[in-house]
Amino acid sequence: MCFGKKNKTKKEVVKEEKVSQQEEVKEQAKQPKKGVYRVVFDKEDGMWKIKKDGAKRVIDSKKTKEEALKRVQELSQSQDTKFVVYKKDGKFQKKANLKLKND
């Protein structure tokens, strides 16, 4: 005779795993999503602007692209988020091209 815990069937194990995965998804949904920072050139005032996805206002403005890159790197590191940089003409710039003089 076997007393104590009964062995779980394969269906029960799979069902428990699904419930566990659903709980994880719900928990992740509760956590606020981290936005992406974007560095764009504003032709009207000739400044490089740092914006965050979903934000209504500009976070910071800099005269040069290098200054804006330094600032967005600080922001992205402190908040563990990504950033995207655009060229002056508005086209996407690859991250490989973002070499700063101090690096």
C-alpha cells in the first residue's frame, strides 16, 4: 500500500504548467512597460530632441548630436531602456554608427 502523495498524471502536470505561465504573463502585464528613447532633429529650432515613447513632452534638447547622444545614453543606462537615433534627415541610424569621441 502506498500512503501519502498521489503521483500526478501528465495532464495534471501540463495543466499546472499552463496556469503557472498564465500567472507569469499577468504579472508581467502589471509591471509598467519601459519606453524607448528617441533622438531626433527638430528642423524648426535646429535642436536635437530626446523623446520617450508615450511621453507628451520632450525630455531634453541639445545643440549638437554628440551632446544628445551622451544624454540619452545616461538616461537609458539609468532606467535600463533602449534608445534609437535618427539622422538629421529623419532616417534611422544604425547603432553601430554611434561612436562617441570618448569611447
